[in-house]
Amino acid sequence: MRYALLIKGSPFSSRACHSALTFAQAIIANSKHQLLGVFFYQDSVLIGNKLNQVARDEFNIQTAWQVFGQTNNIPLSLCIAAAVGRGVINETESQRYEETVATLADGFTLEGLGSLVALMNDSDKLITFN
């Protein structure tokens, strides 16, 4: 089965990003299944802000997703509209909005909702985490 994940809950005030990561790891561990990609929407896009600072005694969910995506070659996409509205921008958007710094963390990309639709069309199941 080919899965796609849609995450909507904030990495700071919900368990959506944590639960989705656990589920994603389970998909990868099962050789009968495939994870095609992860799309972060609404407040979950805050996971891609490289300016996030996590206390040393807390689990760093951003780093965990970065390692997971890189290790397993899984695309980690942030909704561009939701991200820009929350101050998460790449170099291109930084120039477009005449900002001096890009805040998008390594391992994440900004994508439009068309990318989510394509991901949904290519997968057998879309699992949503609020």
C-alpha cells in the first residue's frame, strides 16, 4: 500500500507531528508499504522554521523529521501559503517579500496545494493528523 501523510496540528500545541512521525516510521519498517510523502498544512508548517529553539531536555521533533526524511528519502513539504503566513520562507520568498533572511529549515520544501493533490492521486491512502 502506498501512503501519504497530511499533518495539520502545531508541533508545539498538539501531538500531530509526533504521532505522524511514529506512523511514518511504522510504514517504512513494513516492507509491504511505501510512504510517498508528507505534507504539512495549517499550523504544522511551523515545524519547518529553522529559528525554532528547543530546550535541551525536550525532544526535537523538527530534527527527528529532518533525519527521517533524509534517511528514507521522503519529501517533507510545507504548504507555501500557510508557511509564508507564519513567517517560514525560503530564499525565493525572502527576496519576493524583501526580507533579509530565509527561515526554512533544511530538509523541508515549500509547495502549493497542487503538490498535495498530486500526492493524494499517487497514493492509495491519505492519513491525516490533526
